[in-house]
Amino acid sequence: MSATRIASPELPELPAEAFTKHDPSPDSRFYREPRFVTHIDEPAIAAVTRLYAELLPSGGIILDMMSSWVSHLPPDKAFAAVIGHGLNQRELDANPRLTRRFVQDLNADPHLPIESASVDAALICVSVQYLQQPVTVLSEVARVLRPGSPVIVSFSNRCFPTKAVAIWTALDAMGHARLVDLYLRRAGFARTETRVLIPDGGPSDPMTAAVGWFAPE
């Protein structure tokens, strides 16, 4: 584990080393080479796509954060724009659903280069476990979302363990769900919901989604 860090000012109730990583090198170095693979199996992908089909507005502007060469968006649903963020340009360039792309290490710079109140939904699929400033990042998501719009954070038990934050690797599936819900509420998403899309213990990858709706005060 990397050197001890002071407690997060966003989440002071968590241990001081909660957001350290076994591999403290820059994430941009780890993701330098593209990985043209899917990180969850087909049933888990299908479950995420069904949730997107239910919650994403047709014709809306979608922000696909921590994306790659696939976005798991429903193939029969059209959007005005899909903004893809990630850490590997070649992966993003290979994603046919993206209409705009940008590379940024959110652990080094959590501020999104997107106008406030300009996005109709935001997605983080099987990547929230790598964020070291999750509340700051999700607060930025809240800033760019239009009122009443959702952020959908989906996760499984799959990860690159050396790059996941310490608290993630220490928790079970129920703990992950509670942690992401805490991130959302602390970032200003007053209305949240957790859905178990595929329960643990079955033949396929388990899948859970935490959804937050942004409603400014």
C-alpha cells in the first residue's frame, strides 16, 4: 500500500488510508496500453444495458465516464450526443457510440471540462472503485447534470486489485453498495436508489447499480 494519507475531508468518517492504492503510480501510466476486452461477462453487460434502456432519455446528452471501446448503451436508443471520458485515447477512438472524447486522469484532476447543467445523464460502469476523490468527482457530475437527471454507477466484483482503493478491496458486495450510496449522498444527490441487477453467487458476474438524481436546492 502507498504511504499513509490524511483522512479525506469529504469522508472524514472513513479510515485515513481508505483511498490509498497498492500501486500508487499514476493511473495514466497503468492505462497507457489499450485493453480491448470487456471487464464483465455477457449477462452482466445485458443487465447494465437494460437499466440504461429504462433510465436514459432518448435524444439526451449522455456523459460516459471512465469509458473504453464499448459503452453498453442500448443499440436501439438514439442520443443527441455521447461524451466519452477515459484514460486511453485508442480505446475511446474505437468506441462507435461516442460523439466526443477526452482523456483525463480524474485522480490527478477531478474537475470536468464540461459546461454546467448541460448533460441529461451520466454513467460510471465498473470503474468507481478506482476513484480516490469520489465525492469531488461526483460533485462535478452533479454540476454538469441538468436538474432531475440521473447518474448511474454500476459495479461488480471485478477490478484491477492493485489500482482499486483500499476501502473497496476491504468490503463485500453489500459494503460496496453502501459506500457508493454514501459517495452519492455526500456529493449532493439527495435521492438515491440501489438496485441488485444480478445477485452474487450465480453463474454470471454479480452486478449492482447505485443511481442518484440531481435536484439542486
